[in-house]
Amino acid sequence: MPTIVDKVKAVQASINEKLAQIGREANEVLVVAVTKTHPVEIIEAALRAGIRHFGENKVQEARRKLPFIREPYEGFHYIGRLQTNKINALLELEPILIHSVDSLNLAQNLNKRCEAKGRVQDILVQVNTTGEQSKSGCEPEEAIELVQQISTLPHLRVKGLMTIGLMSDDAEGTRPSFRLLKGLFEELKAKENAGYEMRWLSMGMSGDYLTAIEEGANLVRLGSVLFGERDYGGVK
Ligand SMILES: *Cc1c(COP(=O)(O)O)cnc(C)c1O
């Protein structure tokens, strides 16, 4: 059985091989290990294996786990749907980046809570690039304006865009959605102002991260390729 150390090494090697192949710099892609459903011991093992950033998608679960992590890390990323009534609890965990802001209303609420805490929060705007109704994210046509509106909120800093590709085994099938997000990223970069910065293009998961990197991702969110299949214990 490969250990977490083996898997982290293999993933890093596959990323660097892909970067070399397409003429990008080695190590310019940040791996965020997605540790949802996994216990603190697994998070610590990943951190010992060289992971520096990890992500969770539920505030309650993150609250149960983060205070008990005894290994140092650089950043906790929040990648899940965010309900207004969970914002304060999330901010207490000091996320380095919230990937899932997808409406002006949510952004305004978040801005207000950050102001009360004297905090400036880095966020990504999540875009629904697959057209699936069940997915979070603003519509691609709204993304540019939404980023510009959020950029006027003093306690939030937009640092880029995030999307979730198609849930399929076909990494090629999701290429158009990555290309769409990259297009929006470049368009926003060209208009960059003091209120926002296009630093992170967060796209690619275990099934499609190499495709996402080909399409320009510089942050990938990886769960099962590092930790195996998740066990939700019958509930999702
Ligand atoms: C669960 C999750 C991931 C990781 O999924 P894997 O397919 O296991 O790599 C990435 N991003 C988000 C938003 C997730 O919820």
C-alpha cells in the first residue's frame, strides 16, 4: 500500500512533469489537500509529508478538527458552500482563502462580519462553468461584474477565480469549463485595479487536475488521489 508520503510525492511529480511538458515553471502550482471526511491524524500525516495547505468544505467539520491539528501549516482553505449563519464560525478558523464566494449578497455579509472582526479576508469568486443547476457558483456572464462589485468592499480582497469541473471520469469532458474560467481570469487580469488581483486560478480535482493545469490552473484541490476514496458513512 502506498503511504501518504508516496502519494504526495507521486502527485507532485506528476504535476512537475506536466508543467515541464507545457513549458511552465516547476512548483508554480499550489496543491491544496482536501481533507474533508478524514480525521486529524490524516491531516497531520499529510502535513508531515510536505503538504502546506489543506481545505475543508463544511464549517462544522472544520471546527471539530482544526483546533486539534498539532503540525504546523501555512493555510486552511475553505472550499465549500458558505451559509450566512456560519460565517462567524468560519472566520474564527482564520481561513487563508475562501474559494466559494458566488454572490454579492454573500460577499456583503462576509464583508460586514470581517469588518466587525477587524479582518481583511482573501477570497475567490466561484463560477459555475458547467451549467449544472446543482452546482454553486455565479453564472459566467455575471463573473466580471461580480468581481468588480466585490472589489469595492473594503474588508474583502478578491484573489482569483474557482470552479468545479464536471463530475465525470472523463477529464477531457471538463476541459471546456476550465478554458472558460481561464478566459474570465485573463479578461479580469487585463482590467486589474487596486481592488482585486487575479493571483489564483483554482481548478482541478483528483480526476482532472492535469487537464486543469494544461488549461492554466495554478491551484489544484486534491482529495481522493492523496487519501483514497472518502467514506461518508452513508450520509453525504
Ligand atoms: C471534495 C472536493 C475536492 C476534492 O475532490 P477529489 O475528487 O477527491 O480530489 C475539490 N474541490 C471541492 C470544492 C471539493 O468539495
